[in-house]
Amino acid sequence: MPLLPFLERIQIHHCTKAIDNNQGISHALRHSKGTSMRLAIEMVQKGEAQGCVSAGNTGALMGLSKVLLQPLEGIQRPALVSYYRR
């Protein structure tokens, strides 16, 4: 499916900071303000986005998601999704 039909739904936001892949989860949580990962999760929290995709620090993404989004009752941790080619 071509990307063109989805271009009107894509937004780009400039962020001043980033979370490195080698940063620990606690450091990433404490220093996440102004990062693209935090902005994406906050947009989900506010209903401005339906989901968040990241190719970055998975531990930081899971930690931020759990802290900022507050899991639904009965859900212990955020979901990870992988794509498998057939």
C-alpha cells in the first residue's frame, strides 16, 4: 500500500533531546522531557495520536509508557509488537 494516502495524517514535531539506546531506564525516565519518545507517548495520552512506534530504546519506551499512560486494569505491562514477513 503506498504511503501517499497517509501523508495528510502524518505530523512531524521537532524535539530538542533524545534518549540514547545505551541509557538505563531510570536515567531515561528522569531525563525524558523534550524527547521525541516522551512527546509521542504524551500525544497518545492526550488522544492526539492512536499509538506510538519507536525504533529506539525499548526499555525506555516501555517504562515511559507504563508511567505516563497508566495501564488498563488487569494489564501488567505495555505490549510489544513485531512484524513477521511471510
